[in-house]
Amino acid sequence: MENRIKEYREKYTLSQGKLAKLCNVSRQTINAIENNKYDPTLQLAFDLARNLGVTVDELFFREREDKE
């Protein structure tokens, strides 16, 4: 699953640490999610979206597979 966390986080000039604090997780967790090394729980996905002012659908998406 891909995400736009870094894009929205930078738009609002939030550091990984600040976003982590708002979501009650570690900065390393935010980093792992941004780098697609960890999929957040549903609750964390909602917390991230709420703190970034977007919907979960806007924040997370599946990479489109091109069919030939």
C-alpha cells in the first residue's frame, strides 16, 4: 500500500517527530510508514488522516497495476 504522508506532512511543515507525537507513536513508526516498510493499524491510519486534515482514502492508496 502506498501513501502520501510525507507529501501532506511537508505541506503543513510538520516534522516526523511532531506528527508522531500527535498520533502517539514513535518517529520511527512514521518513518517506516512513509517508506512503505510498515502498514499502520486502522486506528493509526485514521489518526494520521485526521492530524493531516485529509481522509484515509486521500492518504493511502494501492499502487495501480497496469494490465497489458
